[in-house]
Amino acid sequence: MLRISKLTDYGTVVLAHLAHDDSSLVSASDVAVATSIALPTVSKLLKALARADLVRSTRGAQGGYQLSRGAKEISAAAVIDALEGPVSITECSSHDGHCDIESVCAVGGAWQRINIAIRRSLEEVSLADLLQAQRLPSRFEFAGTPINIEMKN
Amino acid sequence: MLRISKLTDYGTVVLAHLAHDDSSLVSASDVAVATSIALPTVSKLLKALARADLVRSTRGAQGGYQLSRGAKEISAAAVIDALEGPVSITECSSHDGHCDIESVCAVGGAWQRINIAIRRSLEEVSLADLLQAQRLPSRFEFAGTPINIEMKN
DNA sequence: ATTAAATAGGACTAAAATAGTCCTCTTTTA
DNA sequence: TAAAAGAGGACTATTTTAGTCCTATTTAAT
């Protein structure tokens, strides 16, 4: 259920590598070697991440990529947006999506609300959190009720 | 990002219809007519929902389906599980999934944690909630920009 | 008993999304 | 000016998802 794409997952790994090598420029091929992800794929990911301004690129020889801001300033939501676009949880809730059964749909905006709730929680999680895999401080509201999320481990 | 499949969405609509017609048995074709979803599709959905024990089926003439429990006792998570299987947010976090880059993956269990968080929130939401959530214009911020979500009925 | 109305299960096909590769162009440094 | 990088996009293959259809089984009504 509710999966993110493999590319997004890889994207996180790539970002993680950049976060590690903090100050210096890292080329796509370095990242590919370090992560064992095929170079064309890494390249594609980094281009998309650059367009979304999550990484900054420097062209030319000795060029490469670096995070455009600190790992704490990059949210999981931003990563997903960059690599999958701002798509919603259901088709009919996306902006120009058209829903065949709209007129008889009893469910209406319910999934949207869930979507928003999930989105908020993803905004609370930063790349730094992902790296540390420590307790995630997630707390958000759904349908007016505050929901606390505790994580085991 | 993070979408549920169209079938799951339809499944919710189907369940919503059953919840409406509370006490009596409703045949798959009745549901199909009422929801404007093609009969074979409705049929397929109801079978899956029956296997997951979200609806109870009665075979034979005058047979049909009904919810196996009250709408409040059916969580969004259960619906998703029934129709998409208990898959995780990433491939490598699913139970028997194998991840190519496991050995160098710096992200590790981070997405799993997010997955658990989302899952919990989906367990908090019942079918009854989904039904009530009609027509609430929503507003939230993304990347500092306020975003309005309008629902067209 | 027989027939008709249902569901059960699964095989199959079609369509769409995803993943991955490759080519050509531009930029920059040595 | 050559080599090392990224930019952009076209293209292909694969996988997933959606949707249909067929056959078997169950049950109620006649």
C-alpha cells in the first residue's frame, strides 16, 4: 500500500550520500560508485533534484553536486515532490484529474484529507531524520483530532 | 506521490454504498448500477473485500453482500490492505523484498518508520469518517506557500 | 428436480506507469 | 582546445494496474 517509487527511494540514498560528503562537490559517477546505483539512473535523479532545488549543480570539469541546504532543511515531502510530482493520494483529488464517477461518489474529499494529514507528517521529517533514523517527532491532526505517532525501536 | 490505486478508491465507494444500505443484502449488480462502476470490476472488488472479511457474502439467488461490521469498525488501513496487500512504502521494507543496494544503503529503516506512522494514522480513520467527510474546503501550506484545495462536490 | 440468480475463483488481455538507457548539447577547467 | 562534467530529452523495456471473461458452485423459488 501507499508506496513511494523505487526511484524516490534511490533518490533518498543519493541525497544521503551527498549529505555525508557535506562541503565538497561530488560527481554523479562518484555517487554511482558509492551507492551501487547505475550511473544513468543517478544522473537522472540528480537532475530532477537539481530542478527542484534540493541539490545545486556545478557544471564543467571538476563539477558535481552538493546539497542546496542543510539536511535538516530538506523534508521527506520535498523529496517526494521532486521525484514524483505533487500527485495526490487519489486520482480524483489531483488538480486536473477527472473522475468518472464523480456524480455518485459518496466518498468525496475524504481521501484528500487523509492525504493532507500524511503530507503534514512527511513535512515534519527531514533528510537528517532519515539519516539518523532516530525517533521521529510526528504529531499532526486529522479530522480535528491530534494524532501522536510513536515509533518503536 | 503516495497514491492509492484507483481500485482501492473504487473499493471505498463500493463500501460506502453498502454502508448506506445498511441492513439488507445488496447484489454486486445493484452496487454497479448505483455507483456507475462496471459490474466485473465491482464484482472483483467485492470478492477481495470478502476475502479480507470486510464484507460478508451470501451466495445463491437473492444473495448479495453486506458489511461484516459497522462502518466505524472498518479502518482505512484495512481497506487498503484488503485491496492492495500489506505492502510497504518502499520495496526493501516489505517483508520478503530484497534490495539491490542493501549493503550500501544509508537510509536503512527510515522509510519504514514513516510507513508505520502513516499506517497508524490510517488505522485511526474509519469508513464512517470517510463517509462524513463531505465537502470541506481545505487549506494548507507547502514550501511556505498556502495552497487551497477546492472540492467540486 | 429444475432453473435462474447469485457469488467464487482464476485466467487472460489491455493499458498505463515506472524504470532505465542513450544521445546530443552546453559549460567549465586545465 | 580537449576532456570532464552536467542538462535535457527521446526512447525502450519492464512491471504494475485495470478491467474482462469464463467456468464452477451455491441457493432460492417454482
